Amino acid sequence: MSTFSIDVDNASYSNVRRMIGYGEVDKNAVRIEEMINYFKYNYPQPKSNGPFSINTELDQAPWNPNHKLLKIGLKGKNIPMNNLPPSNIVFLIDTSGSMEEENKLPLLRSSLKILLDQLRPIDKVAIVVYAGSAGVVLSPTSVAEKGKIIKALDQLQAGGSTAGGAGIELAYKLAQENFIKAGNNRVVLATDGDFNVGVSSKGDLESLIEEKRKSGVFLTCLGYGMGNYKDNRMETLADKGNGNYAYIDNLQEANKFLGREFAGNIYTIAKDVKIQIEFNPKYVKSYRLIGYENRKLRNEDFENDKIDAGELGSGHTVTALYEIIPADIHSGFSPKQSKLKYSATSTTQKFGDELGTIKFRYKKPRGSKSSEIVETIKHSDTPNISTDFKFASAVAWFGLVLRDSKLIKKKSLTDIESLAKQNTGKDTEGYRAEFVDMVHKYEGFHK
């Protein structure tokens, strides 16, 4: 049995892309689930009233062909823009001295203007800055007064040291004072990740954010720039704060996260989404979840509504992959089995062609009690494997090579590139073609 929390962040992908541009990748910065989830997959809309559809596919694992690869894909319900609830957004902007560089504050201004273009007159925006001391630059203002908001953004200057804790306190206070009961209440934290004054110890900051989560205000973290950039801390803050996190390394990335995918990243339709899968030992000798290392949950956490998990936004897709060693395969990667005296598997029961059972739990955005959905997965391979499945497996494969995984035999970058290239599909925005180029570029360094 395996239990984990979904994760819709994809910051690791843009960070890896930047590192490949510089010719050197830190394997600890590679989070495979964020690389897979950088891409949108063509899953159908949910049929019933549920907030998401569930999609599974099963085929060979390209890096260990005698193993299987199971894909689980979720697709959030698309809520049309005109039906989205009103927003109360507080931008919390780091204006410390380290933010002066071109790829930080200037890029941050341009990105927040992209976000403003998506908002409507019924939405409200406030701006809080922090550097040395925290202050309100713009009190909550209707987006109908867009000129006033842009003027406040354009006047931001970088200077001073970083008082992150005080800024977070002030931003949440403002969001709570202007709370819209059935609305979208959110703090958007934009920083280069260097909290070094005030509440700076990791534990203090995390518990502050966890405390604020109870107020019903969600959190989005936007990371800018390099150098002192604390990638893992930003990811943790977003996870603890019922939120998501992106690494904005250029204007295209700002356009993707805050423009095209705005609704999915800013409007939550289901929170604390957990997945639990029980494999049938008749078909499965052992399994591993690829990526999601810091999103794994204890099996008993699945039904515990107090345990925090990931959020799903309007129209969002989330994909997870399991590598499976079939019961009848002898594999050098099988974990050593300990001989148990009392473990009798339910061999007498007939579960037909079931590979396993998946359960999902989620809460409504303002709910505190979770609902459950149960689906079974067939053991037989999916008859027509989608290009989405093959492309996602190419991305996972590349991530496994970047992380120098000891659990894969085949590590050919040429094979990864051709698998991705043959499965770019429609790719109207060119993100998949960019991935193929990225593998090619990395291959150039490693010849």
C-alpha cells in the first residue's frame, strides 16, 4: 500500500532548465514530479459533479523494459472565468537589496502585470513590501483602478535587508481583514528566497505559515533570480500554506504560470487531495512511486482530516507514475523479501484482473471534512497507449538520469530524446519541443 499527497508545483522544471543553460545541474534540485507536472496532459473533464476526473494507463517502463509503468492522472474541473469567485489578493513583495538585479524586481513587476491582466473589476489587490521593515504600499484596491495598482508596482525600489516574518504577518492580516467569504483569498509571495532577518529559522517560518493556513487564506510563492535562492524553503512554505510555487526565470515562464495557467494556479477547487493505492500481490511483486519524495504520507494519514495535503486548481492536471515489478519477473531491483510467519495474502479471493485499487480523498476549498472516491485498475496493459503517457515517461526518465538514479539500467540520453520527440503531440505552446531541445543540449555536455 502506498499513500501520498498530490503536488502541482513545477518550479523544479524551470530551475533545471536554467541550470542546463549554465551547463551544470545540481541533482538535489531535481524533483521529478514537478518536471512531469510542468506539462499539461489531455485528460477528460470530470463527468459527474466531482472536482476531478481520474485516468490510468499501464505499459512497459522504457528504462527497465521488463518492469511496468502505471500512470495516474487527475484533471481538475474547468471553471469558466466568469463563474470564478471574486478574488482578494495580497502581493507580498521582497524589496531587499538583493532584489535589484534585472531578473528579480524588474521581472517581478512585469509578471505581476500579467497576473493583473487576468483579474476582473470585482477582484481586489493589495501590495505589502518587506525590506528592513514591512509596510503596506497599496491598501486593497479594485482592479477597476488598474492604473493605480500599476503605479504602485512601478514605484517599488530595492534596498535594505530582508524581514520576511513581519511581511508575512502583515500580508495575512490584510488578507484576513478583507476576507471574501465565498471568494478566493490568497497571499502571493514574490522573493529571491533569502529570509535572513526576523523569523528566519526554517521551523519558525513553517509554523507561522501553518498557523495562517487555518484562516482560509491560500498561498502562492513566486521565486526569482539565482544566487541566494532557497528553492527547498520556498517549496516547503507553499506546501505548508495550502498553496503552490513557481520559479519565474523569464517572461515566458511568467506568461505560462500567471497568464495561460492563471485559473489553475490561483483558484483552488479541491484541497488536501490524497491518493492511496493498494496493489494486488497476485500481479505486483514490488513498486515505487517516482518523485513525490517529500509528499509521501503514512498509510494511516489517509483518513485523518487533520493531515495537510496538496491543492488542485481549476483545469489543473496532476500526474504520478509508479514503476512496478510484476509478480512473475525476476528483477535485480527487487527489494529483499523478509520471510514473514503470519502474512497470508488473500489468494483464496478472486479479484479477477485487478492490479490494484486507488482511493482519493479531498475537501472542498472551504471544507474541513473529506470525501472519498474509489477506482480499480486493471492488470492488462492499456490497449492504446497515449502520446501523453510516452511523453511523461520520457520526462521522468530524464529526471531519473539527472538524479543519477541507481534503479535504472538504461541511461541513454539519445533514447530519451527520441522518445520525447516522437510524442510531442499537438504542443501548441511549444513546451514539449523545448524539453526535447533541453535534453539535446544536456546531451551535448555529456558526450
